Amino acid sequence: MERTEAELIAAVLKGDSASFEPLVQKYSPRVFATARRYARRESEVEDIAQEVWLKAFDKLKGFRGEAPFEHWLMRMTVRTCYDFLRGHQRNRESSFSDLSEPESDWLERFVTAPETASDNADAAKTLIGRVLERLSPQARLVITLLEIEDRSVKEIARLTGWSVPLVKVRAFRARAEMRKIVSKMAKDKYL
Amino acid sequence: MDIAELQKKLIAAARASAPGDQVPYAFEKRVTALLASRVAPENLDGWVRGLWRAAMSCVAVALLCGAWTFFSPAAASSTDLSQNFETTLLASVDQADQAP
């Protein structure tokens, strides 16, 4: 018979670390999908996921079971991703002069006829990747959660541990920061 | 160029490309093995920490005793342990000399 989540957690807390394995197996897809939003290289994604699970194991005593385990784990995942972003700030000051041909073509198409520039094009996806990489860790986290994952301010506050007003302030600043970077991209391409 | 529109398009592109949720082969086994390997050193850590604490306490006690011996008023007095020892040891000889 399959054990419930609560039973598995209780067993882990009693010292049976093997009971942690089914939890890792069940929730790793969500952890990996979240980590892939913030890290580009697969080795970095794996490092983040591993760190999340080690933290979860160490802090399991603090899990009170009031909210589902998944919510608790996702909070830890988002915070670990944020720590990763803070520790790996790169390419933030570089220019957009090295755009690939498909990226330049997509921008060109957007300028001449915006409706023909598809949201689904690979070039658009790599361009947004470049823009996100240039955002500050805070701005990237907020833009990803609020604009890309379409989460509410309350939900972001719960995930990040920030207060609701702080999330609103950071969202305002993040949008402004992103606008500045997109303008720079356009300027580098056309001026 | 309409920057706001471009920003919207790029956000839409990011929404359209949700990241994959595939997990590397046997990832859960790796995590459990890592946790198991961490448990043993953690037990050793307790011993090491305890022994270090004991060693530090011994050093502290030795230093305190040394300081007490060095700075105690007894050290300043004129009577010396070696002199007392010598007097006691030679007391019988002195007595023999004084005897008629």
C-alpha cells in the first residue's frame, strides 16, 4: 500500500531518510520546471534542484503541515532560485550588438509590421531570454512570477516572503527596469 | 518603435515557452544517496566538536592555573620552595653538627 505524504514526512523525521525518496520523485518535475525559468545551463538547474531538496530535508522539522507540502516546497524553490540569481549576476551591462540573424530579423519584422512578428518564434524566445538576463535578480523574479507565470501579488508575497506592498513596489520598479532594457535593445539595433 | 508593444510581445513569447519539467535519470536516488552520505559525517562531527570543546577547556584551565601560580602573592614572598626543601633535607645534618 502506498504511504501518504504525511506518513512519509513522519518517517523521515524519525530518521528514515529513504522515505524522502518518494517525495523527491513526486515533486522534482515542478522543482525542475521552476529552476529552468531562472537558470540556463542544465548543470545549474540540477544544482538548484539538488540544493532545494537538501534544504527541504534539513528544514523538514519546520514543516507544520498546515499548508500542503507542495506549497512549502515551492516557496523554498523560489527562494533558492532567487539566491541563485543573486549569486550569478552576469551580462547585465553588455550591449545588444551581438544579436543573431533570426533575432535581428524578428525585431525588423516587429518594426515594419508588428502583427507579423509571432510570439511563438524561437527568436522572440531567445530575445526575452536576453532581456531577462539583464534584469536585476529582484526584477527578474518579479517579472517571471507576475508577468510570465501570471501569479497574483498575494501569491508572490507568499512565495518570496516579501510583504504585499513591497511586492507592488518591486513590480513597479521591475517593469520600469525592463522597459529601460527593451529600449536599450531597440537603441542598440537602430541607432 | 513602440517599446510597450515590444515588451508585451516579448512577455507573450516567454509565456508561450513554458520550461520543460523533465527530471534527470535517477535524480531522486542521487539525492537520497547524498543525504545518506551526509548523515555519517554529521555523527562524526558531533564527536569532533565535543573533543575540540574538551581540549579547549583543558587549555583554558591550564592557562588559568599557570596565571594563578605566576601572579599569586605566594610567589612574591621571600621563602622559596627549593630553600624550604633544602632546609628540611639538611635538618638532620645541622642537628648532628650542633650536638656536643
